[in-house]
Amino acid sequence: MRKAVLLVFFLLLTCVWNHAVFASDAKLPVILLDSGHNPPKSGAISVRGIYEFDYNDQFTAMLAEALRKASFHVELTRLPDKSIQLNARADLANRLMPELFLSLHHDSAQLVHLESFDINEITAYRTKKRITGYSIFVSRENAQFQHSMLFARQLGEHLLQLGRKPSLHHAENIEGENYELLDEALGIYQAGFVVLKKTKVPAVLLEVGVIVDEDDEAYISNPKNREKMVQAIVDAVNITVKKIRLGESD
Ligand SMILES: [Zn+2]
């Protein structure tokens, strides 16, 4: 009898404890991470013949883990083996209404800057001259443009602190580029991408690095560099969420 009472008490305690954990988790700030493109073959192909979505998925997984450790509740628009269309990514953001939406990509360049070569029976491209660094995009059409800019600036500042530079090649006056630079020093562009303009929460798209450039691919595929970039993004997210909650816009 005593054992049974003890068991009921223990079960009750576990239940209350689980509920407490769940309840507190529900109050954590929600960050929605969006790994760009869909498997199996999508996005740019790196100098080493790796598809962009693969880089995006790996980086997203690392960032999700680091954000969870930093007491954020992380949601993903898609799991590594799943596909999702662009509008559905924005729709999910608008249903979940996270504090921040961050789309993660790895960059390429226009064909005029590339030369093709064959690797593992696929045609890959590499830059003829060095194009290295990150790029950040926001949309003026986003309902929370000011907060998107705040997040973008925090990301840029933290990446610069690592010694990373904005690549700036998307501002070049050639077909396929011509993106308006909103902040040249931090590498922030205006773009009408679906995942930026249709989301009703602060939204930023980050090109982590240029995978068609041998030097930049070597940098971003180095685990230590990835860890540093992940930590820089976690710091940027932390500061942005605090500032938004305090009602600050820069
Ligand atoms: Zn991409």
C-alpha cells in the first residue's frame, strides 16, 4: 500500500515537473530557422561538388542546437530530408509568429564570374577571381521592416567582429544582381524574396559564405569557423530579441 502511494506521488511529481518544463519552454522566445532550398539537388553546387541545401542543412542544425542551449525555442521550416515551397515557409512563419525568422543560404555568383569544371560526374563552378564573404538580405515589404533591419545590423556587426567581410557582389551592375545596398559597411541588401516580404515577423536571409569560391568554401567548411559564425549569430539573436522586447529599433 505504502509503495503504491509512493508510486502515485512519484508519477504526480514527474507529471508536474514535465508540465513545468513544457510550460516554461512555451514561454521561451521562438526563433524560426529556414534552411534554404530542397533536397536532393537544389541551389548552388560548391567547388567540391556539394549541393547548397546540404550546407544549409548542416549549418541550420548547428545553429538550432546552439540557440536551444542559449534558451531559445527553435522551430524549423523543414527537416533535412523534407521539401517545402517558398510560400509555405512564409505561411508557417505567419502561423507560428516567432520573434525572428532567419533563412540560411550559401552563396554563388553570376556565370560571368565563374568557370565550369567536372567533379564526381557533375558540372560544378568556381570563381575566376576571389569572391568571399557573407551577404544579408531584408525586404522593405516585410511588415516589420525596422525590426528586420535591427536583426540584420546585429548579424552584420557580429560577423564583422569575426573578421568576416560582406562580399558585396550582389550590388554589381550586371544581370541577376543589381541589389540595392541598404548598408554597405555591414553588407545588407534590399530584396523582394518571398520568405522575407510575405512573413509578418522580422525576417532576414543570410548567405553564410560563397561556396563557389575555393577560399570561402574552405573557410565555411572548417568546423572551428562554423562554430564561431554560429556563436556570432546566437549573440546577434540574443541582442535583437532583447532590444525588440525593450521597444528599441536600433
Ligand atoms: Zn540559396
